[in-house]
Amino acid sequence: MVSQELLEILRCPACVREKDGLLTLTRETWLVCQDCGRKYPIVDDIPVMLIDEGDKWIATAPDSLPVPPPSR
């Protein structure tokens, strides 16, 4: 599980320069950007914060995200 302290400092890499890029923990295994809607998986307790990875899931509704996220 990702620590609360880490969750508080992580920001969406695509939005952080222009917006807040705040992330919400969803389904205990996904971080969803409140600004752009990109979704970043948490694989083996490590957030995969690559913009390309977030882009893959941008059109997927948070309730439809696979749990656990697929490994790369």
C-alpha cells in the first residue's frame, strides 16, 4: 500500500506545471488526476507516474478500471 505521505505529495506529471494536478486514490490501486482525468496505476505498491501510462486510461471511467491494474 502507498503511504499517505507519498499520496499527499504526488502530482499528475502532465498538469503540475499549469494546474494543481491533484490526485485522488481510486479503487485502492489507481491515482486519478482531478484536472485532466488521467489515471495512473499502482503496481506492486509503486505508482506508475508516466504520462503515456496515464493516457492509456484517460477514457476509462474510474469504476471500470481493472483491479488489480495490469502489469506492464
